[in-house]
Amino acid sequence: MKTKSPTIHSGHAIVSKRNANHNLKHLGCPVERSLRQIKFTHDAITAIDNCWKPVMAAVQGACIDGGVDIITACDMRFCTEHAYFFVKEVDLAITVDLGSL
């Protein structure tokens, strides 16, 4: 099976909720809007995890950062031989509470 699939990932700018205000102000982001977006993303991934039906993920190619968070919430994961996974937070020695670490 050969298909072209887009690489879907997300970056994380927040290290911890304690210093979120400082980090977001430093980045020039409206704090409340950014925190709402973080909560929305967290709630979406939690909804996958809490779904009463079995949830399956399929990975072909790159699965990076937020993509790893999403497939971690699934019950079953299927990957092609060309699938690879990368969580940048590991290299930065930080954790982001969205499920992958």
C-alpha cells in the first residue's frame, strides 16, 4: 500500500502550569486564550482515552509530538514498516501532560 500522508504534529510551548503565565507573556501570547487552547487539546485527547468504544490509530510515516499523544490515548495502534515516532520533549528534558510521557 503506497499513499502520501501528511505529517501531523504539534509543538508545546509550556513547561509547567506554574510558569505558564511567564512563558506565554514572554512569547507575546494572550495567556487566557493559550490556556484555553491547552485545556481544549488536553480534553480532546482525554475524550479519546475515555471513549467506551475501542479506538484504533493507524500510523504511516512520521508520528511526532502531539501525534504520539493522540495514538497513546487509543486502544490499538497499527503501524506500517515506515512509521517512526519522535517526542521532542525527551531531548529537552521536559514533560507535557498530554499522555505520551
